[in-house]
Amino acid sequence: MTITPWDQVDGEAILTVPLVDLAKFARIAAARTTAAAATSGAEATDLRVQSTVSQDYYQLIAYAALVDSSQRALQVARVSLRIAEERYEAGAAALLDADRARAEVERNVQQLAAAELQVSLAARALQSATGVSPDLQGQMAFGDDLHEEPPLEQFQTPDDGIPSIATAIEHRVASEQTAAAERLSFVPSLEAALTEQTSNVKGFSGQEAFWQAVVGLTWSFDLTKVANVRAQAAAADAARAEEQRARLTARDDIHRAWMTVETDIARSRSARVEAEVSARASAIALEQYRDGTATQLDLLQAQRDAFNAEASRIQADADLLNSRAQLRIAAGESLLPGAAGRAP
């Protein structure tokens, strides 16, 4: 028998398994809920990005349409200038009429330059939001058939169908689970430990390996646990308040978007009539000025009214299309084709 070996190698392996640890189980559930909240938060962020992109897109096509309208107004102003110059040369009009017509042309030039600047800025903003350079080639025609939206009740998606509310709910649940875990930390935990030891020397026992299994309860207490329970309870109260705020905000957004669509339909309908009437009045004023039955001031006022009415019509149509998109985003529906929207 070897009493004192020259070279002895010992090995030890310990496996500890928590059998019952209610606090840890609650923390695991809270971590899973937090992960689900992160997923809902990503969906809410995606909808916010879509909201921004939608607004930038429709504003861009509105500015592009305004450029076309400004170009047409400039052409009309140049026609009026040519008529005024011809009338001045024929002695049928004063030099003041020609100067006014020339000033109107320059005003339209400035107006066109301002519209082109807005197109450039809006295109840059859209490119920054999407990473895609807008294609501004060709005329960007757009319009709406002025159809009424379904009743507001159809857009009242359940709470779990709106990502912002779902995120707040999951954060609230995670906070409550964490608070429960802090309270359960006062409960003893049951653990099992298995220890195996090996050696290349048998010694007095005559064995090279032996194992030991232990099952025990562990309980600890300190004042920091009490403070942690109170802190997590306060955090859970804050999460419940945040959930209620998110719910009210989302419902208000849906109501606001639906009412905005209704208002924009009326605006667009009225703006179209105004633009049509103003354009007709401008054409009549031009013919009357050419025939000498209308003053130049009447012509200039009619042309400016026609341009302003057309600009209002363009903006009203763009706002209507954007408000329809914003309504669906507020209800939790994605605008991307093939995306899994939450709203029905």
C-alpha cells in the first residue's frame, strides 16, 4: 500500500443543478418577455419610419407637381407679356402695363426657382430616410378618388395588434415578473450538487474514484432585498402608467388620423373646384385683356388666383393621400407590400 506517493494527480468535477429556484424562474420569464418587447419595439420603429417616409414621399410629389404648375404659370405670364408689349407698341396700352407684365414674368421665375428648391430638399430628405434616390424623371401625376374611409370602429385594432401598445404591455409584464422575482428571492431555493473525485493513487480507501450527491435548501436575507422589492414594485407601477399612456396615445392617433382623412377629403374636393374655376377665370381674363375689354390688373389678379388655387389643390391632394397612409400606420398596418401588417 502506498502511504505517501511520489506523484499524485487528483481530479474533481462538481455539477450543481437548481431544482427549485422560484426567483430565477421568474427572472427567466421576465427576460423572455423583454425579448418579445424588443421585437414589438422593432415593429413600432418600422411603422414610425414608414410614417416619415410616407410624408416625405407625398410632399415630394406635391413639390414636383408644383414645379409643373409654376412652369405653366410662367408660360402664361410670358404670353401676357407679349400681348402687353404688342398693345404698347400699337398704342393701345401704357408702358406701365408692359412693365407690370415683365415684373409678373420675373415673379413667376422666382416662384419656379423656389419650387425646384423644395423638390431638391424633399428628394434629399426622402433619400436620407430610405437610402434610395428618388426618380424625378417625367411628370409625377397623382390624385385620389375622394372615397370615404370605413367607419372609425374598423380601425380600432386590438391592443396586441398595435406595436406601440404591444411593446408597452410586454414591458409592463416584464416589470411585474421582475418585481415578482424580487419578492420570491425571500423563498429558499432547492439545489442538488453531484461531486466526483478521482486520483491515480488508491490510498487507504482502496478506490481511485468516488462521488458524493447533496440536496439542500439555501436561504439568505439582507436589507438590500427589501429595497430591491420596493424599487421593482415602483418600476412596475411606472410600466403600468406607461402602458396606459401608450394605449391612449395610440387610440388618439387613430382618431386624429381618421378625422384628418375626413377633413382632407372635403379640402381636396373644394380645392379642385376652386382650381377649375380659377383656371377658367384666368383664361377668360386673358382673352378679355387681348380684346381690350379687361384691365391688366384684372388679368394679373386672375392669373395669381389661378396659380394659388392650383397650388392649394396639389397640396390638398398630397395631404389626403398621406393622411390615408397615416391612418393605416396608426392602426398598426404596414404599408410595405408583402409585409405582415398587424391590422386587418
